[in-house]
Amino acid sequence: MTDLRTRLGAALFERVAGPDGARERDRIHGRPGPRLYEPGSPITRVHGDASMFVGGLRALLLQTLHPAAMRGVAEHSGYRGDMWGRLHRTSTFLATTTFGHVEDAERTIAIVRAIHRRVTGTMPDGTPYAASDPHLLQWVHVAEIDSFLRAHTVYGAAPLQGAERDEYVAQAGEVARRLGVLEPPTTEAELRDVLASYRPELGGTPEAREAVRHVLVHPPLPLAARPPYAVLSAAAVGLMPAWTRPPLRLPWLPVSERTVVRVLGTAATGTIRWAMRPPEVAVGS
């Protein structure tokens, strides 16, 4: 059982954190010194919970709906393989800015800003786009934060309550502001309003639908990890708003999503907490 837990935990961790995830984890958590956020604060509770596996997948799906964001991935990274690369980079960025030494967090933010400045291009209608555009940065930010908060509400070990939810949004906005977002939302109500304001710009492009199929149907995982991954994917899809399903050609099964998928998703995230927990060392060993 311990060997199964170790192998499952390693497979899931590598898929989210990438092949260098273990080394990055040691670097992020091992360096003593000040952090951007106090341990136990809302953002550390959300970003350190197993529900982020569901939230991260939902964020990837939701972000594809913005044609400019998806165009940037397709032109500068290759959307077939780089959706996983984006997950790795996002995971490392979140871990560093949430849990890492403040100097490492600031250095990571500066690196990401420099990368964004190099990502530019043109939409099919001739409109230019740039990853450093504050409006586009805000879309990526709110899609992520909404996804993480929703997943934590449904699948988190101890969901945030009341004012903690607003505090989480405000804390996440601190890093977003450093990345170039001009006025990130600071409350859950503002987060909902900002997300709604993007609706006229969103749609399902061929690149977006291909990326979604790649993430949901063709995960490069060992056979043992595919069944739990399928459950996590179903849980992520189940948290997507109804209006996002047709443009991305996602299924809409409200009854099953509120019952079977929720039960399986809860079991899967619980299994991840078990699998990712360091094995206990026997006394005297």
C-alpha cells in the first residue's frame, strides 16, 4: 500500500509540477526567510490544497475561451503539448509566490513579466495582441482565481468561509498587480463582475477545442494514473459554467455532475491528499 501511494503520488505530482517538481519544491519550501503571505492565511490554504488539481484543470479550460490568450499559446508555445507546460509553469509560479522566500517570489514575477513582453502577435482579423496587455493579464488572473476558489469550495478539505473568501481574492490580487494587472478584483463580488464583463469577448476557437481535447482525452500519463485523472477531469468540467460548454463542446450533465461526479471528485481529491502526504517513518527505523 505504501508503494502504491508513493507511485501514485509521484505520477500525479510530476504531471502537475513537471519533471523538476521535486527539486523546485525543496527550493521553494526549504529556504528560510520572509514570505509574501503568512502561513495559514487564505491563499496558503487554497493553493496548498489537493483541490488545486481540479482548479488548475478548470482554469486551463476556462482560459482557452479568450481568443487572444489561446492565440498566444498556439503561436508561441504549441497548444498541443504546451497546455501541460503551462500547467507546470503555473504550478511552480503559484508555489513560489505563495510559499517561497520573498526574494524568490519577486524574482519569479520579474521573469514572467519579461516573458510576457516577448509574446506578441496578430489575430486573424489583424488586431495585435500582447501577453503583457493588462486587460489580457486580468482575464488569465480572474479565470485562475475563480477556478481555484470554486474548486476549493467544492473539494477543499476546509473551504473558506465568509470574509476569508474576499481575503483570498485580495491576496491573489497582490501578485496579479505585480504582474501588470491594473485593478485586480479584491472581493468575490468584484471577481464575479469582472468575469462577467469578459463574456462578449469569449468564444470557442478551433485551437481552443483542440487544446481542450488534448487535455481531457489524451493525457500523457501512465495507465495507473489515468482513471483518477479522468475523475479529476470530470470534476473540472463539472465546475465549468453552463454557457462555456457549447463553444468548447463540453458535455452538460447537470444531475450526474451534482451527484456522481461530486462523489467521485471528493474521493479523488481525498486520495491525492493521501498519496501526496510523505510516508510516515516507523519508530526505530
